Amino acid sequence: MSTPILPEAARLSVAQTLRTALALALGAAVSLGLSRFSYALLLPPMRLDLGWSYFTAGLMNAVNAAGYLAGALWAPICLQRWGARRALVWGSVAASALLALHAMTVSTWALACLRGATGVASAVMFVAGGVLAAGLSTAHDAALEKTQRRLSAGLILGLYYAGVGLGIVACAAVLPVVFESVGAMGAARPQATAGWQWGWLALALLGAGATVPLVLRLAHLPAGLGASAPGQPFPIQRFAFGLAAYFMFGLGYIGYMTFIVTFLREQDLAADAVVAFYALLGVGVMVSPWIWAGHLQRHRGGQTLSLLSALLAVATLLPVLVSQAVGAFFSGALFGAVFLSVVASTTALVRHNLPAAQWTAGISAFTLVFALGQILGPGLVGLLADVSGGLHAGLAASAVILLVGALLARRQHSLGDLHP
């Protein structure tokens, strides 16, 4: 295991901290926004072109989640061997290259392998970025007045995770333009490269573009930030309810993020409205740090995880109960403003309750259970959809799962204020 070392030399000014947090956010944009959540927008044309069932479509995200699980297991080794900064940068390079390879094949098996490999790169990136963000918040705390500390750490963590929203907004802005330019939205694949394949190429270019400023900013950080030292074991039993709740989050949220665009298209929501919905979801992710930063810093147990999981259950159920566009838009705004803050809440839980030497082990443990949930979720929702003849049942099941997670999180208590 490894964890950031934070000597005096690693303390950063406010301007340096903000620039670094924004650079780390670009890493989050690549690891999840472009590499994972873009699939929801690409799925409708891919499913039509390739003749996939709901189960096959969901299985692709399950394979991606399996790769994410493998990457989460490998991440501590990578961080100890190469350090968080190198793991983040090379993960971004690998993810961008893999996105480009998605455009080179129409084979379901080859695409499944690429989704799995992309999941590995995503997980290594996300764990490395989470460790750097946690270390950055601590380094910044050391440079602030005592009265300012309460908000800053939660906000810095939130800014990192908000980068995923930036990636989602980029997908919503770029992919429809690509589809329209090749006449592939809702059309069968022409003899030339299909529109969804050009979409993967566009995502690869976005990933490469985000990697450049990430490399430039991380190269100028103090050597102490993101360096590695021998870690300590993670006390799994003391976080049992939090881990169980996070597993339910992974199981429940991924059905929504995989199929919501397909569901809305099947509800005859106009293509432009679907794109606006997805962009609104991404904007919700981007503003979520300012909504939840104080909550993340004040509560040291599972309170934030519980509240956010309950709100996600509401957001997931809304499109099922309200067929009008207003229900979809309210659902997207609420879901976006909440779901990545759930991830931030587990990083905050680890940071509040464990010494720095256990942060990497803690973040990796939560990433593992999250990945396990993500493996099962898409296939479950897809299977329910195939059996019931539509996605209503799958989304309703996802909402129930998220509500169970909210109840479990209420049982997770603080282990004590180890980090004033």
C-alpha cells in the first residue's frame, strides 16, 4: 500500500491548490466522464447498428466494471511502485489510446475486451487522483487560517470528483455533433465507419487534450505531494456498513447511467432534449462540490453517504413515475448534483477517520466494493428489461437498491476525529 507524504515543502498556496485541483479534475474527466459515462450516449446507435439485446448492452458496462475491479486491485501496487502522479498520467494516456481502439472494430468480443481494459486504466487513474486530492486538501489545510479549514478540504475533494461532470458535458456537446455529421443518429451503419465509431475517436482526442495540461501541472508540484511510503492495513470490519452501502451504490447507480439515455429515447423524448438532459446531468456534477462541501467536512460518519444515496433513489425513480420531459430534466439535475458526491463522501470518510498511512488502502477498499456493484448492476437491469419488455422494472429495482444503501449508511459511525 502507499500514501502521500506531506512535508512542509508540499504545502501549497491557494492559487497553486486551485490550479492543481482543476488539473486533477481533468484526470477525473478522462477516467470516468469520457471512459465510462460516454457509453450511455453511444449505446443507442451502437445497439441499433450491432443488434444488441438489453442484456448484451448491459454486459458491456459489466465488463468495463470488471476491468475497473481489476484496476482497483492493481492500483495500490502501481502507486507504491510508480507514485500517484505517474499512475495518473500514464493511466490517462492508456485510457485515451484505448478509446481510439474502440473505433477500430465492430466485433462484440473485441469491444468487450476494450471496455475491460479501459476499466483497468480508469480505476488506476481514479484511485491515484483520489489519493492526490486527499493529500492536496491536507497540504492546503496547512497553509490556511484555522477558521478557513472547515470548508476547504471538502471543496478540494469535491472539485476533483466534479471533473467527471466536465467529461460528461464534453460528451454531450461533442458526440451529437459527430453523429449528425456522419448521418448516423438512428441510422444503420454505412459501409464506411459508423457514426458511433467516429464518436469513440472524438473521445480519444478529448482524452489526449485533457492529458496535456494534466502532465504540465503535475510536473511542477512539490516532490512530497503524491510520493509514496509504506502503508498500513485497512480496518475493514470497522467500515462494514459504509462498505456495504457503497456496494449498493455501485449496484444501483450504474443501471441509471448505462440505460437512462436509451430509456428516454424509447419514451420518445426528442434527441435534442436527451442531449440537453445529459448535459444538465453533467453540469449538476460540476456544481455539486459547492452544494456538498460543507456537509462532507462536517459529518465524519455515514450521514452524507446515507443522504446522497436516498436522493439518488428519488432521482432514479422519477423518470419511471413521470413520463413528461420535466420529470426527466429534474431527475438528471438531481442525479448529477448527487452521484459523484457519493464517491467524494467515501474519500472524506476515510480521510476523517484514518491516519494518512491508511488512506490508499481505505480508498482502494471502497473502490473495490464499488466496482463489484458495478459489475452486477448493468446485467441485472438489462436482464430485467429483457424479461419485462422495457427498462421500467430495471430502473425501479435500481432505486430500491439505492434506498437500501441509504439505510445501511446510517449505521456507519465515525471512528473518532483523528484529523482535526
